[in-house]
Amino acid sequence: MTADLPAPPHWRNRAVLTSAAILALLGIAASLAISACSAAGRSHWISMTIAACASIGLFIVGGAIVLTRIKAIPARCAQDHTGTVFRPRPLRGCLLVSVTLLAVASGLFVFDRSTASIDFPSISERQFGKIVALFVISLVALVTLLRGLGRDCGRLTLSPTGLILIDYHGKPVSVEWSDIIEIDDQAPKGRTFQPIVIKTRTRSPMVIQSLSYCDHGAALYWLIRHYWRTPTDRTELANGSALERLRQQNFAMN
């Protein structure tokens, strides 16, 4: 699949910003790795554990983002008895390890600040507040990921009758094609990057994170619009032809 397909008009290309963020993230991780080695050399095991856990956690996050961007970890799509199914990249294990390490690092710093401050004396009160926030966020994310283990979470199904989105909490939301009034490319601020927004007559909009389910998010956007605009083609969603249409990027561009 090529990237020649035009992006929806309100999507922004943030490749430069994303690359800068990845480099910054990996730079921080490298700095923490050096701090871990330094703390180990002084037998400061608490500080070493904090720095090492934070470093490895950030390296995992940065590495996962890089592998996703170069499509070394592809999104998955297939056809089954329910229709054409899109599943997110298998990154839950990486996220679980990363979040656990960040929770350990931030938790040790919060609950043993006096010991950690020996090796991290430059941490201000404001920065300490951010570490507390990181600890809380990490715990919430960890609980969410653990609750999702064993569940069929994160799945988008396109069928001849409509769409079914099972979010990362395992909660299903379904929309019939006939209930859709618009497919937009703008979500409420902060909700997601490059969204597909399904607006309906009867319920709040369904927001799909396009890049979670397809390597080329614009292709998924135009695919959904195609089957919304072209009811006669919806049988393709049940016989596998939709995947070929996706590969060929043969969509009604309206």
C-alpha cells in the first residue's frame, strides 16, 4: 500500500514534531541510563533502580514508536464471519512492561525522596509534582492494561450492516450505516491524532484512531467513507474483497 492517497483536509502532518519528540525521549532515556551506571558505581541501589527502570521504560516506548513509524510492527486486518476486521498493533505487552517500570521508578522516588535526592539533587518542587503525577498516571494505566488482559480489546469491524468498535476497555460501540450522517476528520481537541469521526443521528460520535488500525490512516478514512457512500459495495465487507480494495486504494473520493 502506498502513501499517495490524499489525507483528509484537517489532518496535519506532524512527522517533524514526532521525530523531535522521539529523539528527546531517547535522549532522556540515555541520560537516565548513565545516571543508573553512576549510582551503581556508588552503591546507591535505590537511585540506580529508579534511573534504570525509567530508562528502560522510556527506551521501550521510544522503540515501539520507531518500529510503528517504520511499519516494522504492522497493523492487522483480516476478514472473518463478522466482516472486515482491523486490529491494533500488538503492543500491549510492551506497554505493560513500560508502564510497570515507570510506576516502579516514579513510586520509589515519591516514597523515598530523601534517598533519591542524593543522586538527583536538581529535582525542584515543581518537577517533583510532575513525578507524582507520573506515578498516578502510571498506576491508572497499569490497572487499565491489566484489566484488558484476556479480553478482545481494540477491534474495529466493518460489516455490510455497519461498524463495531471495541475499545481498549472491552466496551463495544456499534453504528449502522443508515444511522451515519457524516464522516468527519476532526475530533474534540486532544482526543486523538488523525481521527475518523463517525457522526450519527441518534448517539454521540464514534472516534476512531486511524493509525491504530491501519498503517496508512487516510486509506482507512476513505475506505469507511466509500462504503458509507456506496451501499451497493457493502457486500465486499463480508467476502474479503474489501481488503483488496484497501490494498488498491480504489475508493469513491467524496
